[in-house]
Amino acid sequence: ETKTLEWKNQGTLPFVILEYSTDGFQQDIQSIESLLANRNHYEWQVPARPREKIQIRVMDAKNPGVSAVSGWLSLRSALKLEKPEPTGRLGVGEPTTIVWQHKGSIPLAKLEYSLDAFKTEGVLIDKQVKSEGEGDRDTYLWMVPDKISNQVWLRVSDALDPEVFSVSSGPFAIRGSLELASPKGDETWTAGSVQELKWRTSGSIPQVKLEYSRDAFQRDVQPIGGEIANEGSLKWIVPDLVHSKVWVRVSDVRDAEVFTQNAEPFKVQGELKLAPPPAASAWKVGTEQVISWQTTGTIPRVRLEVSGLGPEKEEEFFDIIGDQIPNENKFIWKVSEGLSSFVRLRLSDAEDSKVFSELTEPIQILGKLRVVSPDKHVRWSVG
């Protein structure tokens, strides 16, 4: 540090000499200024001689017998904590580097932290940190403890002189962390199904809040559950939110800035299930048949297809018999001509062909006969 030395004199003393000593100027005499214009004060940079006591002497440069000696001064080293910086955020279990500056020799330092600005005794980090930093800076790699708080303070002190210390200039935060394990993204879940949401926790986070969104939480934020005991998983009945892009978020109830969500969206889709016709049933061409199904989730319109049209085609294919049909869970179909003897039905979401249902058992199609000649009451002659 730079300190001001001051003195008073009587008479004319144009120049003075400044010195200091650790033994009352018996043998150890150190020069401050060998010839100084007398202005009755001097800005002095305190020498790096910690844990020593010194006296300062001012003398008339022409007549050394005219002098004055100060009382004894105690010299101490100085410390200044630099990192972590105030308002910073450290994660539980993460390594962070503590950095401090020292003036003077401090071979061993003591590190502590506090959650109340050291109003009570601090928690020991290390009581004997050797000075191994470059120049006048020392460092220490600290594994951040599970002490979640927004009011964390650090203190570094001289292990040999506890009155030499430095406390962080402001508090920083220790926070836990959350990592979503399921869903990860790219999954396809069916509305109404039971899915397990899973996450990993670092640090003490007793309660979490779960939400879902269809726009990555820009505006659409829907609750799954708030103030849930943090057990790392939750069984979730997927609601009727049929959408191609859905996100889930898990956050700390106490600190909304501690959260995790799936990086890639997953898909929620509806489900269709065709009801099979009675066993061994056969449909006649030209008759009206009721095709029915069950729907899970919101599917406004559906498409119906039938396989096997065209006797010349051997491979299975589907032709549309109804498109953009309002989904009322049934459709009355008049069996058309030109079908194969056995056909299969397929029902799909009109907006998403990947959501579909097919009957595993084929339906028999019976043709229709009508006598066209004779078509009236006539008389035919034998032969």
C-alpha cells in the first residue's frame, strides 16, 4: 500500500533523509529517500516485510543529529479476492478456480465460504493452501459443494495471521442442475398413453415443476405439475395435444432459472383403431356397409382406403374410397364393383398418413347376379 508520512519541523530544513529500521536503528537501517526536498510529507509504498515491526526516522540532510523517530509500526501482508466474481453462478459439483492477489509473503493461505457474509463462523475449504501461483496471484481449484444459495461469500486469509484477509466484494450463487433424460426428442407418443418423464439432478432440489409446450416455451406454456417431489421421474398421461413438435421442461420450484428441456421436439399423435366386421361376414357389391372405428386424440378428418382393386394386379395396393371424411367414428360405404374377392381396409389421419389402422383379416366381397334375358314373361318353343 501507499501511505503518507508526515512530520513537522521548526527552523529551516530544506532537505531531509528518510529511513526505516526493524531494530531501533541499531544495525538494520533501510533507506527510504537519501535526499528529499522538505515538504513535510511523503507518499511511501510500504515494503514487503510482513509480520515485522518498524520505526521510521526523518533527519536533517545537513545535520544528522537533528532527527525524529516514529513509534513502532506493524507491517502486514495484503490479500484481495478476485474470483469468483460477485453475481456469478456456480453449479454444484463443478470445479471452479478461486483466484486472489497477495502483497507480501504469504506462504500459506486459508479458504472459507459462508452463506451469511461471515456473520457466523465460515465453513472451511482448505486451511493450508500453498502459494504456488504466478507472480503475486494464487489459485485454488474448488469443487463447488451442495450448498444451494444466492448468498454465498468467500474469504481468503493468511493462515499465520487471521487478521490479514479478503472477502468477496459481493455474493455469488450456488445452484443445482437438472438434465432431462426422457424425452430426448424424435420420439412419437400417442395421446392418452402413459409415458415416463425422467431427469437427473445435481445438488439438493427438493421440488420441481413440469410443463409442456408446442412452441419451445415462447408463448405456449402448459402445466403438467407444480411443486412435485423430486424423485427423478413422473408418470405422465399424454394429453390430447396432437402436434408434431412438443417440448417438456423440468425446473427448480425455488429457482426458475435452473431448468432442463428436450433439445429436439417429440411428436404427439392420435390413434385410430378399425372395428373388424363380424367373423365370416361377406359384403355384396352394391350394398351399404357401416365401417366403424375408435379414435384417441383429436383427429378431425380421416381417409379410407381399400386394397386389391383390379384383378390384374397381384401386389397389394390401396385405392381411396373416401378422403377428408369428417371423423364421426363411422362411414357408410356402398360396396363398389371391380373389387377383388378379398379386400382389406385401411383408415388413416387425413393430415398424417403415419397414423393409421388396418384390418388384419380380409373381407370377402361377393358379386351380384341379375338375369337380363329373358327379362319379361315370354314363351319359348321347345328346341
